[in-house]
Amino acid sequence: MNEKQIRILATVATIASICMYTSYIFQIQANLAGHKGNPIQPLCAAINCTLWVVYGLCKKQRDWPIAIANSPGVVLGLITCITSL
């Protein structure tokens, strides 16, 4: 793959990841409405996303697509976990 194709792939993957993590909003709404879900999966997602954000930001040449794609997972995963308790 050339550099332009890799950049396009990174953009599409970032958008897909953000969509995946924003889907937690519906679970948060259900949790707050009294239909509690299991907190384990969103907690694991939040931990995983935290590790990827740190990785992306700590590289010598920052990996912004990785950091941006996983940032919503940190916040929304934690909110989902907390509201499901």
C-alpha cells in the first residue's frame, strides 16, 4: 500500500472505531432507564482503549489515528460500566 492508501485506511478505521464506541450511548441510556447491562465488557473496552491511547500518544512519532479512534472508548466504556452497576 502506498502512503495515500494507508492514510485513507486510517481515516476509515478511525471513523469505524468511533462509531463502535459511540454505540455505548444506547447501553448507557438503557442502564439509566433501569435495564442494567453487564459491566465487564465496557470496563475491558475502556482499559483496552486506554492502553491504545497511551501507546498512540507515547510513540516518538505520535499515532493520532490510534489515539483518536480509541479515545471515545475510554470515556464511554467507563460511563457504560459505571451506569450498569
